[in-house]
Amino acid sequence: NHAEGGHDGHGHSESMGISLNNGDKWEADKHTNDKIAEMKNELGLYKNNKDYDKLTANLTNDVKELIKECTMEGESHNQLHYWLEPFLGLVESLNNAKSADEKEVKVKEIELSLNKYSEYFK
């Protein structure tokens, strides 16, 4: 449960950063992997329809659901947050992007971040 502690380590996430589990990917719960797949799919749709507002709304909603329904615990959960904290910042900056160029840059950064998730979690 995210409301009960377990998040006191957030201040360290930037300095420590994400790492593999002794060279292996971390085990993520089905819900988290499903949400990541959904976000990747929405990015793919965006590339075709360029519906920026829809993409932003969907990603914002997906992140909220991802956090709310997460059942991960222990070190894999800690590692997820090393990835999730910067990702939340990217989604927020996507929401605040003004120009078309800025929006495209943020979309690319989000895509890179989602790909990074797949390098560390299975």
C-alpha cells in the first residue's frame, strides 16, 4: 500500500538510480506491465493521429492507475520508483509543453523512458 510508508526513500532516487537485479531484470507485477504496454500502445497511436491532448490525458490517467493498483514490494518496488519518479516528471512536463516542438521532444523522452522500463523489468 502506497499510503503507508515505504516511500521515505524517494529523496535518494535521483542519486542512486535504477539498476538490474544482479544482472537480471526485476520481476514486475502484471498490473504494472499491462499499464506500461498500454502507454506504449498509446504512444504508437499518437504517432498516427497526433492527438496530443488525448495522449497527455491517457498517460496522466495511466500513471495514476499504475500507482493506485501497484502490488509490488521489496527491492523490485524500490527499483520501480527509481524509474517512475523521473517518468512522472516527464508526463508532467508533457502536460505543460507549449510549442509543437517542445511537445515532440517530450513525447520522444517519454518513449525512451518507457523503453528503459523494459530494460529493467520483466
